[in-house]
Amino acid sequence: MMVAILSTKISLFLGTSPLPLPPAPPTVGAWAVLHEVRSDWAQILTAMFLFAAGPGPLSLDAWLARRRSAARPLSGMPSALAMPSP
């Protein structure tokens, strides 16, 4: 991610980018870089959040684990054959 930012944004700053210029002014310089780096910044912050928060209880993995544990009988026997203890 950092290599992509550095390789594209430095040339945009200097005005020597082989990529097409941004559609809205400014097209070169610091403001153009700040305008174009917003999606990269969002991706970095999202990756940092996921790294710090971990999977968490709202993740798809946690939902599947809860679903599997709810479907599994507690005694190890099929639920139709399980007898309540007196």
C-alpha cells in the first residue's frame, strides 16, 4: 500500500505523472496529492482498525460459530433422542 502511494503521489506532486491528471483542479502540487490520497488513507485506516480490533463479535466468522454452536446438541446425542434428566 505504501509503495503504491509513494510511487504515484510523488510524481503527481512534481507534475511528471504518466497517469491521467485528476479531473478537477488542482491537477499538480500538494493539494492534488491530498485530493487523490483520500482513498488510500481510508484503506490504511480500515486495515489498521481490522488489525487492532480483530475479528470481533460482529464478524462473519463469529456469526457462523454462534450458529454452529446453537445447532449442536449439548449432550453429544442427537436432539431427538436426548432425554431430560430428572
